[in-house]
Amino acid sequence: MSRRDELATNLAATQERIAAACEAAGRSREEITLVVVTKTYPASDVEILAELGVTDVGENRHPEAGDKAAEVQAPVRWHFLGGLQTNKAGAVARYADVVHSVDRVKLVNALSRGAVAAGRTLTCLVQVDFDSTDPGRAGVVPAGIDEIADAIAGAEGLELGGVMTVAPLGEDPAPHFAHLAELSAQLQRRHPSATIISAGMSGDFEAAVAAGATHLRIGRSVLGERPSTG
Ligand SMILES: *Cc1c(COP(=O)(O)O)cnc(C)c1O
């Protein structure tokens, strides 16, 4: 099978799963954006996916993400999903359209400076972490959301898009996704346009759709299993 046929088959199967999850949840497919996570896969895969109708792709590492964004000709939106060092924020601001992993005010300020310098507007999501047992994980605790959201909303070159989470490994994701949806509703009382709920990956996106996610970040289901370093 050619890579194009393989991606087309996987993408169609994934779209069917998304459609079924929407139907089960009584939601419209139009409420949901599929972000195909292309990390560790080449720019040529992004080109094929764009030809197959994919409009949004996700990457989690700089500079790999920037190199790929520079190489790809197709007009896709680039989502940055990974932990981001402050000193790399300016570079990421030059190519990312949406940054899902904003979890501290210092990073907000660095992204703002980078966006202004590049003459661009970045949509930023507050990454929320529900796993208090692992201090190494990215994201803020729920009580920290407002400070970061307010900083994004007030920063030049940035727009507050909403919230994002990665469900804790090995736990039922459903209660965490429900909690994120509650926190999103609270946030939207302060910031009505912050409607994005980024939740759900290959292994758990049905639960995310059921809980109200607007953006699914799906890699392996479309591209195949990554080598273990991914
Ligand atoms: C890799 C990654 C994904 C996609 O995960 P899959 O299991 O490949 O679907 C989603 N979100 C983040 C933050 C990631 O790093």
C-alpha cells in the first residue's frame, strides 16, 4: 500500500470514529476540529494529509516543528502542543497558529513579544493538569487558570482560545474531561470567546467528545505507531 493509501484509509476510519462519537453524544460533527498530530513524521505526510482534507496539524517539539512548517507548502494551521521553554517561544510564535501548552505567565509574555515581533496573532490555550502526583507534568492546577487566562487576554499579539488537557496516564479519562468542561464554562463567564476545549487523543477521544471537547489531537490513529522516542 502506498503511504497515501495508508493515510487515506486511517484518516477515513478515524473520521468514522469521530462521527460515531458525535452521534452517540448527540453532537454535531461541525462542533469539532480534528488536529492531526504529525510529530516524528515527515513533511511529506503533512502534504498528503492536506490533500486528503486535513486543515489542522499538531507538533510538540521545536525546532522540528518549525522545520516542518517551513517545508510544507499546503496552507494548514499549525498547532504547538508540547512543553515549551520560554527562550524558544519567540521562534514558535513565527510559525504556530495555536499554542495549546501555555502554563505560566512568563511564557505568555515571551509568546506575546514573539507574536508582536513577527506581526502575527497567536491563539493560546491554558494547559490544565489534573495529575497532582507528578510535579514534572506540564500544565497548571485548576486554581491557576484565571491568572494565566487573564494574562493571555491582556497580552498584545495573543488571543485567549480556551483550555487544553492531557488525561493522566492509566486513569479513566472521563471524569477529567468532564472537569475540564466545567472549568471551561467558568472561564467563558470571564472570557466569553474562549470556547476551545482541546482534549482527547487516539486512545481516549470518544470520552472527550462525550464531555464536550471542541478540538481532538489525534496522531497514531491516522499516522501509525510512532517509534518509542515520539
Ligand atoms: C502526541 C500527542 C498527541 C497525540 O497522541 P496520539 O496518541 O498519537 O493520538 C496529543 N496531544 C499531545 C499533547 C501530544 O503530545
